[in-house]
Amino acid sequence: MATIKELAAYTGLSPSTVSIVLGGKAQQRKIPENTQRRVQEAAQALGYRPNISARRLRDPEAKESMVVAVFWAEDFRAPMMVRFLRGLRRAIQAQGGGCEVLIHPYTCGRLREERSLISLSMFNAAVICNASAEDLAWLEQAKPLLPIVLYNRRSDSYCTVNVDDARIGALPAEVFSAHRRRRAAVLTADEVFYGMRVRTDRFLARCGELGLAVGPVLRQENSMRGGCEGALALCALPGDERPDCLFCASDALALGALRGFHQRGLCLPQALELIAVGNGEREAEEYAWPSLAVVSVPIEEMAVECFYLLRRLVRGEVRPPFSRPMEVRYLPGESCPESP
């Protein structure tokens, strides 16, 4: 890789002039435009690449800013990252900046392969999202030295920001019971974290406590296509086995289910009420037809709390383990109105 000295020799300019141009300060230092072009063309011709680490060491502002890595799983939850980053940006702006965010995709269950968590060379702190049981076990064993906050997980070793998964499962059962529904079903997906099982198990248990019969628990791909296929499977059941209320593990499944029910001429909420876990964009839930009733996961607010907790960790104001619980809310929609 070409160096600044090599670029200077190639262009016939001084190393300081080349450094000023490549550092983005040419206008400030009144470097002529033709000189700037010579440096830029030489950098392209010789394949120059900046040394980011060295630049950060020389830049007083960069040295004082905190670099936060957000580890996010590359699976069906990837679209939810938009909501998380929205909240994170809000928190950074509220405290006047001074923080850079590095997005670090990873494969769920293989967090151990992300050596940057151990090398301590790329960022000052990390928020780890969507960790599986295998990932959590590795973190407990590896114990990276940098400050870490776990998003929506529980731990005896790390600080966490989480929601009550049992409450997410219980709320729909309570709404269905209040609406005098008789038979419930679940449309879910393969469990990628323990909380998914807690939500389903608590929904089924709460239905039993409230006297609702429990129909099938269908597992599909966690997508709109999977939701559509699940709805078609429910519609194919004999009449006395069909549910009159449905709990969906994600709004992606629920949005697909709406299409499947429409294809079979099933009217919501008259024939069946539907409530989903609201972890996608609220606008998509509100403008679906019919609009979705959801137990809303406050992803943006959780991101804000992750940032504040991470900042307190860096400053030594809190020590792990420390948990910040967040409330979930039931938001009625046309798929399950507030009044039955």
C-alpha cells in the first residue's frame, strides 16, 4: 500500500501538502484545486488507503469520542435494526454527540468468531443484540474486557436492557378472554432465543388459567410468507378445531397471515381476532388491512437505555450485572379492537 512519502515523490509535492489534501483540509489551508487533483489522482493510481487508527490518534476530537459497536444478527431480525439505530441516534444527539457507531453484523450462534470483541482495537464499548444461548455461553466464558450491554437478554455477568417476555405472552390471552373468545392458537417460528419460548409458554398457560381452549401451535419461517402459509393451514382445519383468536410471534408473521385469511375469505376480527408481537415498523402495523393489534416492543426506547447504560459503564458509574427493565404496551388495532 502506498505511503504519503511515496505519493509526495510521485507528485513532486511535499509530504505535508499531500497530508493536508488527504486529510480533507485543503480548502482551509488554501491548497490550489489543481494541486488537490494531482494528489487525488496519484492516490487512486497508487492505491493509497488511509490508516484510520493513526488518524484517530492524531485527531484530538476523534481521540475523545467514544466508538460503540452494535452487534446485530444477520437473520429475520435485521430489519428491526433500523428502529434500534433510530433510538441510538436520538440518545447520542441528546448528549451532544461525541460518539461514533460501528455496525457489526454477525451470525446468530457464532458470536465467538467475532475476534474484534477480544482484540480491543476497533471500539471502546459494545451493545450485543439478538444473542443466542450459545452466544451467551461464550460471553460468560470469554469475558471480553470492554464494557458490554446486552439488548433484551438476561445475564448474571453483564448489564442488560430487557422486556418481560412472560408479560408479552400473557397480555394477548387476557385480551382474548375479555373479548369472550373460546379457542386460541399460536403462530410462531423456530426459537432463536429463550424469550420466544417464554412468550409462547406463558400465552398458553394464561389461556388455561382463563378458561380458553388451546388449539394448534404452528411453527413457520419467521416471515410474511411463513405467516401466510400458517394462516392457510389454520383455515384448512375442521370447523370445530379452528381457533377464534390467534397470537403471532412477530408482526412479519401476522402481516403474512392477514393475506392468507383474506385468500380464504376469513373476516377479522369477526371470525378471528389476531394479536402479534410488535417488533417491526409501527407504520406497517397501522396501515395493514386490517390494522394489526400488537404487544409493542419499545425498541427505540431500549436503544436509548442501552446507550445511557453503556456510557455509565464506561464512566465507572455502574457495575455489572445491572438490569434495566422496560415496559411493553398493548396497542389495539382492527385485527383485535379495544372493544369486542
